[in-house]
Amino acid sequence: MNNIPEHLMAQAETRKYGHREVKTIPVAGMNRKEVMALVNCPRTTAWKAVKRGFYILDYCKKTVIPGWFDPEEAYRMAWWLFNKKFRGRVPEWAESADMVQDGVTRLIELAGHPRIKVPGFAFRVISTAMVGYLRRNRRQEHEDESRIDSPMNRVPESWKHGAVSEGCQHCAPSPNTWHCKHAATEAMCRVIEAKGIAPMDLAA
């Protein structure tokens, strides 16, 4: 658990936080930097831990409460919720079957929850799982788009090869090099001169 010292682990206690029980260690009297060094956590996590006086172990770990649940009923509820709340409102890359599967999986993981029979609880579990699917895949989708639509991918191959031949070995992955800009400027000037217009005339 983040290589936390044994003397702090010995002080770990279980308490209720929100709707679940979590294991915590005290960090009262520590500042943000000390907590970051102690548990190797992000700055925001350390700040929240200092504010409440304790650090939550495995905060992002999913709560799983095994129990019996009818799979057919779970799929029926998930598809109803998807059609009611998400159909026609999600990005093109979102797969409806994957969203439903995430919702059903999460519902089965919490099948033993004491509130599973409370009206609306199962639907909130499914909805939260579907929203989580969109958030996870949205980040991945944006990363893929940034690689595909990067400025260097729009530069003609002849410019890339010309720049590398001039000694820029790292030009291909980085469009912000002097050689790439110089090659692009030369190509533009050649096109302008081919039309009978001197580049300096345009600058005048």
C-alpha cells in the first residue's frame, strides 16, 4: 500500500466515509508535502487528506459486494436505462453494447449491497458505470485524435525527408524544429516563384 511505514499502518482504522467503509491512516499535523512524500500521492489527494485529517487507503479501489442477482433482469434494466437516458446523446465512438455491459458488470459486483433493493439504487449504479465508460474512453479517444491530427502529420512527406537529410534526426516526431520550418518556407517560396511572383514583392 504505497510503501507506508509500519508504525502508521499499525494505526490504520476502518471508518465510514460516504456510503462505504474505508481503511484510513492518520495524517493530522502533517503538511501537504509530507503527505505526498509519505504515501506517494498527487498534490490534490494530499491536500484533501490534510484537510480531513486522514488518508484513505485504496480510495480508487472498486467496492465489490458479492451476492445473487438475476442476469436477465440486469440486462433488461441496463438496456432500458441506456435507451431512456443515453441513446442519441453519446459520441459516435461509444458502443452501446459496451456501455450496457459495464452497467451490468457493476450491478452484479454490488449485488450483495444492502441497498440493492432500494428503489432507484440499481439504476444509479448502472448509470454511474455508463458515465464512467464515457469518461475513460473519451480520454483515450482524445489522445488518439491528438496523435492522428498532429501538425506534423499534415506536413508533406517531401518536407519531412528534406529536413531530416539536413541533419535533423528528431524532426519527424516534433514539428517545432528550425529545419522543418526552414524546409516549409523554402517550399512555399518555390511555389510563389513558379507563378512569376518574387517573394520580396509580396513583402513590400
